[in-house]
Amino acid sequence: MSESFEPIVRPRVPELDAMLGQPFRVLDDGFVRVIDYMGDDASIVQAARVSYGAGTKQVHEDRGLIRYLMRHRHTTPFEMCELKLHVRVPMDCWRQWIRHRSASVNEYSTRYSEAIDAAQITSEGEWRTQDAVNKQGSADYLPVDTGELLSRREAELQAMAREIYEERLARGVAREQARKDLPLSTYTEAYWKIDLHNLLHFLSLRMDAHAQLEIRRYAEVIGHEIVARWCPFAWEAFLDYRFHGAGLSRIESEILAAIGNGDRATAQSRAELAGWLLRGERGLKRNRERIEFEAKLRAWNFAIPWE
């Protein structure tokens, strides 16, 4: 028995086609370029409905379905879209980037080629202090006069490291060994291909205010300049339900229900049972789970029951 199939037209996104190969500048000498892509919002809908062709639903229904999928954490329809980027990024930033193991990566090799002659420069007003609470984060900016000294010393270090590297190459040292003292500020390049589901997970972590500023700049460009144009319905749903949304644990839900009933005593009792209100010499002991929930309550203009 012969079967007939509707012709399939490859999804095209004119806004993304117009930017293929065009660099979005990041930091002082980095960039992000779109090399290729597969799928679009309609591809997500098509996969969810397991149908062929253009489909028969209205645009607003497609948007509603994508929002449903995002809201209820369906993942495979979003995996039907893929994006391939060419990125240029400092090595210390790339170390965080490459931890996202759900992408296919080909990186510039300093065993085969000379290291890229560029390093990220920190301007006088960009030096940040160590956060006193978050051991892996930064806080305020140092005074500019201190920054002037640090930037000058940075330039001296980078120049010396490059000079020694090139001297080693000139004396016949293997590239794989000559590179070992190059600073982490040295730029590297890579082709990075990832599906939309895992890309949104990457962006949810790296666009967050707690992420290192440098990698946050790359994530913001990828999200707001590229994904927003590529899959606008999926991007909107991601912002609404994941990035700007807030989840609640069982404990948080129970406390919030008590607050809604005006039962402050029950809310406080539930927090005590969870071990949130242990006290030390200086008052409440630090509890990250409680602190994060308090931030949610403040954002929603709720009074904190135990204050």
C-alpha cells in the first residue's frame, strides 16, 4: 500500500538568518556568533503534537501549548531545536561554561596552533571585592585609584606571560608545553552546539544575578539577542515560568498557607520544625533555605512571621 506524505519545509527564522556569522561583542575582545540552527517555536509544537507539516492550530494556541510545556516541565519537545554558536571567551570564564556537559564542543587547540594573542583586560573601575557571605562571588567595586594600580599590574603580567610564551616557541619548545604559564585571562574559541532545553538550563544559571559577571554577559547576549529572536514563545515562557518565576518547597507551601490564614503561630512553628529558627549568641543562625524563602516573602510584600 502506497502512502503519501506532506512535503516538509525546513523551519526558517528570518531574524536569525540575518545575523548568521555576525558577531555580538562581549567584554573587551570576546564575541558570540550564530553559525547554524535547527527548528523554531513551531518545531516544539510539532514535536509535542507528533504531527507533520505546518499544523492546523492557531498561533495563540501554539503559544499556549509552549507555555503549558514549560510550566509543567516537559523537556523533549524543546530538545527538537538546536543552536550552534561560535564563541570567543576568556579561559577562566570558559572553565565555568564547559561544565555544562550537555553540549557538543570543539575548542581551539593550543597544541596545534599558537595561543590567541588576546587576553581579557580589566578596566580601572571593574575590580570587584570578595563577597563576605558568598565565598564564590564578588560584591562591591574597589576604588578607582586602587583599580588603576591593579590594571597596570595586570597589563604587565599579561605582556610578560605572552613574551615568555613566544620566546619558548622561538626556541623550539613544543606548543603543548610552551602554553603552560599563559594566564586564565587568555581568550579561547569554540564551536558550541546545544539543544534548546539544555540551553535554557544554561541560561537560567548563568544569567542569574549570582553568576560571575563575565559569564553573565555572555549568557545575556545569547538569551536576549539570540534565543529571544529564534524562539520567542519559548523564550517568553522561560522568562515567565523559570527565570522570573519562583518555586515553593513543601515547607514553604505550608508556611505560606498559614500566612494566608493569618496564622502566624503555625507559620513560625513549621519553620522551627524545619530547623530554620535555631539561635546562637547573635540571634538566628544563618540558614540558607530560610534566607531564600524570606527573600521570596519580601518580594511578594508578605511580613516574615518570625521577625
